[in-house]
Amino acid sequence: MLYLKLCNRTPVAISPLHDKDVNADGTKKKPHYHIVFNYKGNKSFEQMDEMARALRAPIPERISGLTGAVRYLTHMDNPEKYQYDNTEIQVFGGFDLESCLALSTGDKRQALKEMLGFISDNNIMHLKDFADYCMSDRAPAGWFELLTERNTLFIKEYIKSNWQKENQVYKE
């Protein structure tokens, strides 16, 4: 398989099969994949076009940012589109998927604010209830990771203080 030879020489990420995408008029798009190559140096359009032809792919597009392109492989930042599973992204050639899928510091702060708002708005009184929600398909992308990576104590104390305020329990 030619594409595997090409993919093993260069860091590359391949989307899950996009078989649930729809056009603006509601008709289904032809099933397809998206491929992101990550070169250390610049490649000319001709070099990329040659590779695209070898893969029988459409004309290649230059991307403005690696992170955004990788997040598009599953429509992470496009909630109006079908959400594909990040675990189905295939990587070859040493592609560092985790760093591309990670939220920026600003995004993490914003998501944390949204999480605290959700806790207050939904009167969450137990960490378990919030963790269960974060693990569900209903939770926004990244909430479970944010909860479990360095924020658990803070969120637990926030939930506890909400419970104490609700029940007027204060320690002197």
C-alpha cells in the first residue's frame, strides 16, 4: 500500500472515515478522509501535489496552524458538524497527536469557567455527579481531561463550598 509507505516516512495524522458529513443542502457527502502531514521544513506546492496524486487525493491545501488542522480531523471545534471520535485518528511517522489535541492555557481557563458555571447552574453537590457528567457523551469535549488533570482538588472544593453555602455549614 503506497499510502502507508508515504505515511511511515513523515509524521502524519489521518482522520477517522468521514462518512456522516452533510452538505449545506442536507445531502450526504461522499465518505472521505482528511490527512495532515507535518514536515520539519517547507515543502513546495509541487511536492505536496505529487504526494496527493500518489494518494489519489484532491489538490492539497496549505494549513495555517497544525493544531487547528488536527482538531478538524474530528470536527472538535465545529459543534455544528458531526463529532468523530479522537481515538480513531491514526498517526504514523512519530506524529505527536496529544500535543495537537491539547487545549491552550487560555482555552483551559475558559473551559474551567464554563465547568464552574455548569456546577452552579445545575446545583451539583457531589464530585461523583460532576465526574459522571464529564465522562458522558453530553459533556463538552475536554471536560473529563480538565477535571482529571490537575483540577480535581479545586473543583472538589468548589462543589463542597457550594454544598456548604446551600446548607449554611461553616467551619469556624
